[in-house]
Amino acid sequence: MTSRDLILGKVRRALHRDGVEPGPVTAIAESLLSEPELGRPPLPEGDLRSLFASRVTLPQIGGTVCVVEDLRDVPAAVRIYLEEHGTESPVALQPDPDLMQLDWGGLAFTSGISPDQTVAIQKALWGIAETGTLIFHSAPNCATLFSFLPLHHIVVLEAKHIVAYLEDYAVAAGHMAVPRNANLITGPSGTTDIEGSLARGAHGPGFLHIIIVDKRD
């Protein structure tokens, strides 16, 4: 199923539910979706992993990226990041099965996540190469606060789950149950409300570090 089919299907179902004749509205939607490439910018040449990383590390976004070959290499990458930033505080680890089964080598973890959390590790469902955006769905093993409370937000992202455009995420998530909320995050938190100067960590993490797992099935 393409993003076009997915969007049109949702339009038809919504109109049918509300008792509205779908014909005219569907025709308008068809015309808008007939040439989707006209409504989005072309991406530069190169693989999606490299494009995603280049977006995240733009100065105006301010994230950092490292690449590892396998999920088992993530703990070592986390330890390097903690050493570089001089923090050894207990870390909040999302109870994701892929993260929980890793060998963390004695790294101390908190029992949950708190408002003064220094570091949290979370796994993203997708990344969008066009904008360097991460996508998280709330779930019993993915509390929304992991994306907002820590000073340092460390995110694990599998390269095979990096898509080109937002519409591609809509297609990829089409088979999933609708989450209570979905968070789309681009870079660390920042604001220029005060005298036009960029301040990091105003409404969320002040640092965003993404560990891309390059292994492909």
C-alpha cells in the first residue's frame, strides 16, 4: 500500500462515517496526491543514513551522531558519550526488549525516569532523512517522558528504519495500532524567546545524541 492509497482510504472511511458523499472530496484528494513529488523537495544524492546524519548535525539543529555496526555495540558507544560529557550519573533505560538484552557492563540504571534525570536512553521507531526527525510512539514500554525529561537524550536508531519523507513513515506505520500519542523530535530542545539568543534545554533535553545501528537484515 502506498501513502496515496493510505490517505485516500482514510478520507473515504471518515466521510462514510460522517454521512458525507465521498465523491467530490475524494476527487480533490486524488488531484492533490496525483503528483506528490511536486509538493516536496528532492533529496540530495546519497544514502538515507548519511542524509539523516547530515540533517541532525546541522548547526541550527545541534544534534550529534555516531554509527555502530551492530546493536551489541551500543553500550560501548554510550560509555564513550558519557565519558566525553563527564557524566556517570545513573541512566534511565527504556524497557525496550532490544535494549534490555544488551550487555551494559555494570552501568548504573535508575528504576524509572525523574524530572531531574541526567541521561536517558531510548529507541526510536523511525527516522526521517529529509528533516533529521526522530519518531516515537507511546507504548507500555515507551513512556513519553523519556523524550522530554533528561538533560542528555541518547537515542538508538536502526538504519533500516530511516525513511526519506514523512509520508513514508505514514505508510510504514499504517499496519500498527494507533498510539496514544506520537512524538516527532528534531534536535535538542531550544528557544530564541529571550533576546533572540538560542538557549538549549528550555523545554526538554539540552543534548540529543543519536546512535545509528548500521546492520541491515
